[in-house]
Amino acid sequence: MGSSISIHPLLDERKRESSVSDLEEIVLLIMPTYYLPNTVTGREVKLCQTSWNYILGNKSMVYLKMISELNLIDKEIFLCRYENKCLNWFTEIFFDRFFDIHPIAKSLFVNKRNIVVSENYIEPNTNNIMNGMEYLKGQIVKVISLTLSQTKDTRKFIKLMKKIAISHCKRGVQAIEYGIMGNALFYSLEKCLGPEHFTPAVDLAWKSMYSSMLRHIVPECVKYELEQRRKDEDYQKYKSAEYLRRYVADNTFLGRLSQLTNHSRENSLHESENESCSDVNSHLLDQEYQTHPATSILTPETQTDAT
């Protein structure tokens, strides 16, 4: 997350063009090591939904065992902290893990969540940060639940993934960082479910499910980043050309000579316009003077009649 682009540094300029073949090569380079190209199966979707329901319904064996082993005071503190929801425990583990392995993202998330949650936000404060974390926890739960519910409808699933990709791109999330999110997700699921529910088959199912998400999210992010890079490069070229033009105009002999020539031309044009205007004005004044009734007392004919 941040201002850098996640395009692989070994790709040459030719490979950075957004053609179909080059885009696919970039996407493959960005995909994490756990990425599975195979299509997620119905059985894998079922395993993901079942294990996720253990967390949503407070049925995780690890969660229940941990509560039962606490003394009365610690148990009350724990239940109050997580509102007696395994889901809240899961989201805290997720973001703690994500910020541990990707600490640079923490400041970005703090800024974004303050803007989203607090409309009257002026400066960072504890309340805004806490409200922001609640917002983020709700978002990660919403994304997982929606994804698992849309797997049967391919069109809706792809549309949802593209929407997620674009919204996160606008917030500064880069394509390569979805691999880090996946690591945090698998870690959190294993911690919350334990070996009883997070079996090797469930682990494989979640990696397959997340890979199907990446298959649609990452290409959208790469296209967005390539387009942003193109815009930045065009702007830099414009700035360079504009700076060079101004420098030549201000600091070279030819530039100075051109300025003086243009200035003298403007002065000459201005003087000629003034002269023509003065001639016209004097002509109009003469006409007005001759036709005005009051001027007749000064004409020779009027003087002769008076005598």
C-alpha cells in the first residue's frame, strides 16, 4: 500500500504495455506462492462455508475451550472485550497478523477509516481509530460472507470481485498486497478453528477459494495500476516539456530576443491602435461640434445676422 506500483521490476518497458498477453504475465508474477490455478469445486466451497459457520456461530472448539479454561474474572473480561463473539476474536487476530507482516499498511488504514467513519474528522484521535477498526472488521466479515454466498452464480461472483478490486485500488491497495492478506486470512482461520476444524482439506479449500478471488481481483488491480502509471508518466512528460519551454523563454538569448520582439510588436500595435482611435475620435468630435445647436452662435453667419 502506498504510492509505489506493484509491477514486477524485472519486466522491461515492452512488457508494461497493457496487452492481453503481457497483462497475464504480470498477473502470474504477482500471484502468491499458494495460488492454485484450478477452479474451486463444490466440495471445497462447502468446506469453506462449514468452517466459516463455526466462527459465525461461536462453535469453534478452540474458542470454547479457551473460555472454559479462564477464571471467572478473566472470562468476564474476555467476553466483554469480544462481546462473546468468536467473530470479533477472528477479526482482531486477522488485523494483528496483517499489520505484523505488513506494518506500513497500518498508517494507511488509520487515515482511510477515519475519513470513512467520521464525517467531521479533523485530526487523529483514539475514538476515530477505534471506530475505524470496527468498520474494517465489519468489512472483512462482509467480504468473506458475500464471497461464499456468491460462488454458485459465476456472473455475480466476478462482478463482486471486480467491485472489491476497484474500491480497494482507489484506497491505495496494490495487487501484490492481496497475497499478504491471504496469508493473514489463513493464519487467522487456523488460530480460530484449531486442528479439529482446520484440517488439511479445509486449508486447501480456503486456498482454492481465495485463489478464485485473486483470479479476478489481481488483473483488475494491475490494469488500474498500469493506467495510473501511464497518466503519471504523461504528466511528468508534460511538466518536463513545459519547464523546458519556460526555461528557454526566460534564460536564453533567443528567448530574450523573442520576448523583446514580441514586446516591441505589441507596443507598435498598441500605438497604431491609439493613433487610429484618436483620429476617429477627433472626426466624431468635429461632426458633433458642427451639428450641435449651441455652436451656431459662433459661426460667421450668425455673427453677420446679429450685426
